[in-house]
Amino acid sequence: MSTSFNWKNEAETKWDNRADFWNRKSKNMWDNGSRKDIIPFIENHLVKGSRILDVGCGDGYGSYKLHGSGYDVTGVDLSGEMISLAKKQPGNEQISFLQGDVSELPFETGSFDGIMSINVLEWTENPLVAIKELRRVVKKNGLLCVGLLGPTAGPRTNSYPRLYGESSICNTMMPWEFGKLTKENNLEYMDGFGVYKEGVKEHHKDLPLELKQALTFMWVFMLQKVGE
């Protein structure tokens, strides 16, 4: 892997270039697709009026949905182009959006009641650093809703070049690895659900947790900050 490869810069450029493409598909993802159950899931765990940080907010449509459900929302994304789109999104006038890196968030410790971070950590160079940063900015006993791509997700092909020793901005962390990593770093698993492709039969969803996660397009975690 090239020593001149700058993960952050490469990731920022990639998402800047994909901003318009993402903007065209995000509304349907949140309203009807793979992300449609995330806001209701958060509503089951965080009281309305809670201050929530949307990390990796993209074009801001998920932030818009959160705000519409009665939450005080701040959105942050590595991509300046995404943040520009988020600020222009109709209905987002009362949401604060700013550019920032999940591994070095521009917020004070304990600033938020909760965090939503969907399909972000699989695009970080060092997931543990990002996890600790998410934990830092949430309040004591605060909640983190994290969506992590499972092994059946097409976007996982973005990490394939690493098998040739080539640079890639997509890591290979799987949901069960993320679960273990968070447990070892004072984040307690509270609840979760899987998003599956159509070929997964209903009875497969009664399998043990690790096997269910092995079939997922995405697993959505609800974690609570514990310890100090």
C-alpha cells in the first residue's frame, strides 16, 4: 500500500464527487429503502427534543427526517459538497450543518444526547479511533445509533483492492467485529435490527445474532455509553 496515500483526503474527494449521485438516491433510501426503519427505531429509544448529532449526514435528508420527528439536530460530514447540498435542502433551515471528520469531531465532550451514524465507520481508516470519538461527544448514558454494512452489501466491494495490496478507503470491519469492539470500549448493546436483501427468508431472522448479522445488508445498532 502506497505510503503517500492519504485516507482522509481520498475519502473527502470520493464523496465530493459522489455528492450529486447520492443526493438523487438518498430520499428514497430514507423514505422507502434500506434506511426507512432507522428514524422509527431512534424514536423508540430517544425522547423527542433530544440533541442528536448526525455523523456522516451526507446531503442532509436523514437529518431532515430526524428534525421532522421532533429532535434538535446537527449534521456533520467529511465532504464539503455534501454539506453544501444539506444546507440547500428545503426544510433544513433550522438544522446546523458543518464539515468535519468522524475521527476528529469539532465538538466538546458530552455535547449530545444521542448520535446517528449510518454507513460511516466502514469508510474510516481506524474504526477504533472513530468509535472513541463518537463516544466522547455523547453525554453520559447517551445513545448511539450506528448502521454498519454487512457482508451481503454491494458497497463492500470497495475494499476488494486491498487484497492486491492497493489502497482503498473502505475497511473490512463486519458487524460482529464492531459489536465486540464497542463492548470492549464501554458501549453497551441495547437493541438492534437487520436490513436484508429480498433473498433472505423470514425464518432466517430467528437465527442467533451473529448468524443473522452474517446475512445482512446492514445491521443497525443501538448502543449506550457506559462507564466514566
